[in-house]
Amino acid sequence: MIYKTMSDYIKADFFTAADSLKSEGRAEYELSAPLSRCCTFRIGGLAELAVWPGDIEALSALVAAAESSGTRYYICGSASNILFSDDGFRGAVIFTTRLKKISVNGSTIRAECGVPLSLLAMAAQRASLSGLEFAYGIPGSLGGAVYMNAGAYGGEISQVLKSSEYFSPKSGRIYSLSADEHDFGYRHSRYMDRDDIILSAELELTPGDGNEIQRKMDENMEARRSKQPLDYPSAGSMFKRAPGHFTSALIDGAGLKGYKLGGAEVSSKHAGFVINTGDATAADVISLTEYISSVVFEKYGVRIEREVRIVGP
Ligand SMILES: Cc1cc2nc3c(=O)[nH]c(=O)nc-3n(C[C@H](O)[C@H](O)[C@H](O)COP(=O)(O)OP(=O)(O)OC[C@H]3O[C@@H](n4cnc5c(N)ncnc54)[C@H](O)[C@@H]3O)c2cc1C
């Protein structure tokens, strides 16, 4: 089939590349894909095209084709830290969730960017390797975790990362970065300042006792279940920690627990979470977060910054 241009945002050469990868069984795609189905918030309009590469080379090839053809694209892992626009995305959203290879070699684990953090923590536990207990229960991918230095319960990906490999859309080449080249900070890595695509990462863990590792993972999961509104769709903590403050305590102290705007609500279980009570739109969530920030600033004089990324249209 010949496609001249699909839209102003998806060029024919990109679609041809996606189509031929699909015919080789190396990618899946969907036209007019409901983004609400693809993210943990269960919010979002249609993406003109959603693509799921099936191997690392297919991911690099798609990004290279998008870059050379002038196709607008966005890379997602598990989309657990993203609020998609109600108007969807004009262009192609590329999801890494089918890139799930893991290999263990001594105390080093190498994994592809789409591996869910919980699966990775379980693989480490099976190999009696400690260091990823904190990641158990975070619903993101390894790529997303490296991108924003995900962390919980005193652990952070930066503490175990040995190196990462990335594809540079600018040069079309693959590079490797050692741990100290990542410029890690609180919910920050150098990847946030560039367009590079994380392909895989190597983690250096510590030999430990499998039962003790499992116990710690269960304890973390129990803490999540008891403190977080896991029975509602959300993108986790809506805001970053403000220096010297627990953001959820500020929101709670401002009397906002349970405050609802449209279908979006400040969770009464954890004030740091904005939940989708069923029919929330992205506009509801954005208005609610702006309202929360302004009330917190008025009461405490503290500016709180959104952690969740808004993507599209
Ligand atoms: C219930 C719940 C609990 C959560 N708990 C925590 C927690 O305890 N700690 C925590 O840190 N976070 C938490 N989160 C947020 C989220 O799970 C993490 O931020 C996670 O690391 C995001 O990974 P992801 O694959 O979903 O990334 P996405 O949401 O898909 O993407 C986030 C960003 O990373 C970029 N990105 C993703 N993959 C790549 C790649 N391969 N190359 C380049 N860029 C990439 C995207 O472009 C985007 O900018 C929680 C979320 C939920 C819903």
C-alpha cells in the first residue's frame, strides 16, 4: 500500500517503516488508538498512531524513521507518569512495553527499557540479588525509571545503575553511559535534558538472602497498598517533593483531601495522589492541580511543582 502522507504529523516514510516492521512481526501498531487504554490514569484522547516495537533494533529504526521523515513522536514506557491530553496526540506515540528481555550475570542484571520494574525486582529476588526491593510495586518501566530516577522507600534507580545504552535520534547511533555520567538528582537524570532514547540498562546489585529480599519487597508492597489509592487510576504522586516539605502533608493541611473537580479528586487516602474517579478528563486533572498549587501557595507560601508530564495534543 502506498501512503503519501497520513497527516501533517505522520509522514509516509515513517508509516512505511512501521508497516514493514509489522509485516516482519517486529512491531504492532494501531491507528486512532485510545490513549486512555494505554496509561495508568485511564485518561486521554486518540493518538493518530500508537506503535509497539518488538525489539530494540525496531525501536531504533522507528525513531530514526520518525526523525528523518519529520514525523512527530513521543516515547513512552508504561505511561504511569503521564497525563495524555483529551485531544490525544498528533503524531505517533511509541511504547516500549514489548521490550522485556532480562539477563542475569553474577550480580549484574541487564534489561531492556520496557521491562516493568516489578518484574525486574522479582528477577533480582530469584537470583538472590538485593538493591531493587524499593522498585517492587512502582508501575513503570526500567526506561522510565532511569529517565526520571524513580525511587521509593529510601531507594533510587541511581543507587544500582551501572550503565545505560541509548539511541541518539540526532546521530542515529547507539552510545553507552556510565553511572556517573547520568547527572542523577531527585527525580532527574540527564535524559530529561535531551531527546535520547534509553534502550537498555545494566544494574549492579548485591548478593543477599532471597527470603529476606522477598520479605522487604512484600513489606514495601503492603505499605503501598495501605497508603496509596491503588484501586483508582492515577499517575502516582502528582507533585514533586518541595524542598523541606512533604507535599502530601501540605495538601492535606490545606484541607484538600477529597476535594473533587469534575471526575478528578484529591485522594482521601493519600493527598499527594490525584485520582480518576471514573470519568475524569485531562482538563479536570489540570484544573485540579492548578487549584491545589494555588491553595498550597496561599496557605504555606510554598510552590509545588507537578511531577506528572502532560503529553499532547
Ligand atoms: C500507583 C503509582 C505509584 C507510583 N509510585 C512511584 C514511586 O514510588 N516512585 C516513583 O519514582 N514513581 C512512582 N510512580 C510514577 C511512575 O511509575 C514512575 O515515574 C516510573 O518511573 C515511570 O515509568 P514509565 O515507564 O511509566 O514512564 P512513562 O510514564 O511512560 O514516561 C515518563 C517519562 O519518561 C520518558 N521515557 C520513558 N521511557 C523512556 C525511554 N526508554 N527512553 C527515553 N525516555 C523515556 C517519557 O518520554 C516520559 O517523559 C507511581 C505511579 C503510579 C501510577
